Amino acid sequence: MNKALILTSFISTLLASGGLLAETPAEVTLVDKLDEPRGFCLDTLGFQANARPEDGLQTHSCYSYQGQLGVDQAFDADGIPDNVFRLIEFDLCMTATGLSAGSEFALEPCDGNDNQRFEHRPNGKIMSLAAPGNCVTAGEGPSRHGGGGDPVHLIRDLTLEVCDGSRDDRQQWRLRETFD
């Protein structure tokens, strides 16, 4: 058998098994739960199947306490080491709307532009590679009530802010695949 045929067979097998297209859904959740015992996750506006990704990102009560990840909170953990935060269900990437403190986050088609590149650092901070020294930051409290949940879900804004130890409670994030 020639090398081209072997390579074609190998690639076909990987594609059929999902080997090249593997996705591991995970919530991106704050390490500190702040005033929300279920934790805060990166989240689209709207609610799960009725999510409005065109309205950008916020922090919101994590849904994994319900037994599964919400489609509006499930990022591809396999892309994060490559500095890409992609929301699987919508195939959109977290995108900084600007590079200065106070900039918000949109969800846009993943095209690899600099505003879509974020490093999840060992200290838990998610730093913009286009604006080094600026981190993904949950808003200051108190939290606002969301539109549902029992107890009611909580919401905070999400902005790019200067990475600062005094903000560790709102700037340190981790990945989780199930509620803990």
C-alpha cells in the first residue's frame, strides 16, 4: 500500500472517530463564588436555548448544578490551551470589543484576530494577549437578579480590567466539566 493511501485512510479514521474535531465542554467559572453558591460562569445573555450570543458575554450563575452544562456556558476546553475561548453550541469566540480597561466582550465568528486571543494563566487569570496586563474580570457586587432559577440566578457584568491582585476574587477562573 502506498504512503498516500495510508495517510488518507488514517485521516478518514480520525475524522470519523472525532479525533481531529474533539471538543470537551467546560464551564469557565470564577474560583471565588462571591455571593453565588453555585458559582459564576462566563455566559451569553438570554437563557440557554433562547440565548442571544449577539448580545455578548456576562457572568451568570453556573447551570451545572442542574446536572449538565448549559449550551450558553459550554466552552471548548480543548481550544483554551491555544488561547481560544469558543462557545461550542454557537461556534463563536470570546472577543474583546476594545483593548482598554472597561471594554466588554462580544461573541464573534472565530477568525483568530488578536482581540480573540486570551491566555488562561497558571494563576487562574485570563489575560488578553492583545492588551497584556488586562484580564477578564467579573463586575463588582452586589449581583443583580436574573430572570429565573430557584433560587433566582445572579448576574454580573464582564469587562476587561487591569490585572490586579486586589481583584483576584473577580479575575481568577478555572474550568470545570461538572458541578462540584
